[in-house]
Amino acid sequence: MNPRFSLALVALVLIGGAIGLWWNDRQQPAAPPAQPISSQQPVEPAVPAYDGDYVLAISWHPAFCETKPYLDECRNERSGDYAADNFTLHGLWPQDDEYCGVGPEIIAIDEANRWSDLPRIDVSDTTWRDLQRVMPGVEGNLDRHEWALHGSCAGASAETFFRRAIALIEEVNASEVRELLARNIGRHVSRNQLRSAFDASFGDGAGRKVRLDCETDGDREIISELRINLSGDAMGATRFRDLIHAARNAGAGCTGGTVDRVGDQ
């Protein structure tokens, strides 16, 4: 065979192979780009179940709104609302840690108070309706903040965490504690009266586990919040009575204050 012809044939074969490889590569689907973690993805627990110390923070909402009337939840407040004469949920706080398993992006958003940009909480429709009732702050996405900062450390799903928080505050609202404030709207209630109501409802000594917080509003001291110490398996079926008796005593807080009513006083 002619040497020149042989060389030309080899060259054609090599060129053809290269074209074939190029064409085959073109037919392979490109790998999908990596998807960034969205700030709207629900944060799920990354820690084991926690059965240590908690604080249940419950607010007297008219007093809260007295100092923050510009918030949506306060502009929309009416005298017939649940929050007008019941305690409302601020949060349920495991005491050993914060932001458990929560990434730096979410922490930065939360610390910048951009709560509407935080991940939504993954709860059932029933739990969401109940949460809207006992936590007016959901209008400002308080639920998202509380889950990222505190709920993530409870070792439970958002559904379990908020269901238990709802159950605990409802025990207080079904007790003599709530009745004491509801029948004294516009009048003064002392810390001793409040603690006695806890003792009457949940057993002797329960009142010592409660701190009373007040706010100054002009020339008035108004009752703003209760910080209730709890200890144990708050994510399980443990009763409020048992959780409060297992807890350590609370600080004193204020000595008493006026029970505020809805609207600017």
C-alpha cells in the first residue's frame, strides 16, 4: 500500500474518533447545579430529646401592646379577642443551648430581626390555628424566631414543640392564675397574690417557680409577663404540675402591677 495513502487513512481514523468522542460528550446531560439551602426551608431538630430545665414565658398581651402599639398584632387587638383576658405565648425555652443545628445563614437572619425571612415552621393546620390563637406574635413571625432560637434545642419536631407549648399555656389559662388577672383588669395584683394562685392551682410551692415581670407605662407599673421555671420531659406527656414542681425556684421579679386592659391607657 502506498505509504502516503496509509498515513492519510490513519489520520482520518484519528480525526473520526475525536469527533465521535466530542459528539458523545455533547449528548450527556449536564449535572444539575448545586441548589443553595433556602432560608425558607423548615429547620428540623438536630439534637436528642431534651428533658432538662425550661422557661415558659407567657405575656399579658394588652401590656405588651401598651409599649409596642405599632406592631400589627397590637393595631389589630380588640377587647373581645382571646388575648384580651388570657395569657399569650411568648416562648418555651430550653435552658442549655440556643440555635441547635441551625446554620450561620439562619442565625444571621434571626439576629438581624428579619423574621419574615426565616424558615416557616412545619406544623399541621390544626396546630397552626391553635398557635394563631395563643400566640398573636405569629403576625410578626414570632413563631419562626422562637423555633430557630429555642425550639431547635428541644429535640423534637416543630409540630411536637408547638403542640406542647400550646398545651402548657392552656393549663395556665384554665387555672386560677388566669382568673386572678381576668377579674382584676384595671386593678393592682401583687406578686404574692399571683404566687398564691399558682399554689392553689398546681400545688404548694408552685408559685415559687414563677417570676413576675412588669413594665413602666407613664406613672404605672403594669404586669407584662410571667417567666415560669419547668424541668423534665416537656416534650412528652408530663403534666404542667409535675414540670413546675421539679423546677428550681425563680427570681423575684417585680412586686406587682396593674393588670392592663386592651387599648391605650
